Amino acid sequence: MRKKPDWKFIVPFLIAFAVFLVAVVKLGMLLWEYYKGGREYRDLKESVVSAREDTDGLKEQEAGFFVDFEKLRKVNPDVVGWIRIEKLGISYPIVQGEDNEYYLAHTFYKKENKCGSIFMEAENQGDFSDQNTFVYGHNMKDKSMFARLNEFREEDTFHENPEFYIYTPAGVRKYKIYSCQIAALGGESFRHQFSGVDDYSRWQEEVQARSLYAMGVEPKATQSTVTLMTCTPAGEGYRFLVHGALEEEAETDSGEGISSGSQR
């Protein structure tokens, strides 16, 4: 006589197996999203970035890295720059949308993807002329986009990467990092509008005082700031911020500026 199956054990097993399969499928889909997004940005970099030897100003940095903004604009006219932190592998185009939602889930090619884009605060001026300009990027699990900004929690990372570069159609801009912090959303560190030079100077001092460690860099009120922002393991209500002061700027040979269509 055949023994009847013991459903008390079989049903829980089947449920657990189904949950496992769903988890595997979701993980597979996530990894596929990461792969597609990473491949897009690698292909883009190969097509628009090249070496250039005949450049003036910031020669050591710019000579081996030239961005073809004409090609970039043909792909996406929302482009406003390209950010580069060489040793951290951060090298991406910067876009600016009509709001801060679209590029959270769309790549530079405007394809829907969890990787999103590196993008500028919608209320900032597209030429980086504001006293503080925010640039956002996801903290991806595969360490792409802005994930590695969180490594600035360690002082050694700062010493190895004391500055970052932003390339624009008008030239290249070098930013000296003067603060990094884990900040609660809604705090003073998230300001990008100021009533005047004194207000901005006080904000710089406050931001510097909140840094996780002293960097020995004293930003001046005449120097504009770019603040890089990403999520942090500290929790959903917090962000990791890296503040850099404009230290040096060099125009391109053509002197081409950002078109008025890129202004917000």
C-alpha cells in the first residue's frame, strides 16, 4: 500500500521554494538592470571621451581626457557636464532635467533603468555658476554611479582623492574637497540658495564644521561650491555629501559655452 504524501511538510517546502524562485528572479532582473546601465555608460564613454595633447590650463589633468560635447548633445541635449574622480572610477555625464525625478530612473539615453543618471539639481543654473550646485547620483550595490563617494568616510580616501573635475562645453573646472558628511535630509547642508555673500560664507563655515574629519582646506566666499550627493547606509533619512570649492578653471580653445537651453 502506497504511503500518502505528508502535506504538512510538502506545502511549507513548496512555499519556501516559490519564495526562493521569486527572489532569484528579482535578483536576476536587478543584475540585468545593472549590466545594461553599466554597458550604456561604458559605450558612451568610449564614443565621446578621447585624449588631447594641445590643451592650455590644467594641462596635466585635461591633456589625456577630452569630452566631445557635440556628440553628447546629439544623444541627450540635457547634458551640462561630465564629472571625473579618476581613482574612484567615477566618470559620467551630468544631465539636468525639468525636475529631480526623471533622471532617478532614466539613463543618459533616456532609457528606464534603476541606475538612473548623474544629474544636477533642477533649480540650479546649468553652467555651475550658482554659489552651491548639487549633483546627485545613486549609491549602487555594484559600486557604480556615486556609490564610492561613501568611501570618503575614510580619511585615506580623501588624501588619495583631494579634488574632482567637472568638464563642461566651456572648459574644465577643478574642485578642491573641503568637507564630507552624513547629513539628515532637510538640514542646512542642503541649501543651494543664499541671500548674499555673507550668508554663503557662513554656510561654508557650517558645512566645514560638520565634516567627518578636518581636511585642511579653507574655502573662500569667492569660490563656488559643487556638492555631490548620494544615499548612505546610515538610513533613508540621510545622505552622504561631498563639498568641493572651485579652485581652478580653464576654458576650451573654442570658448564654447553652455547653450541657453541648458539653463534652469
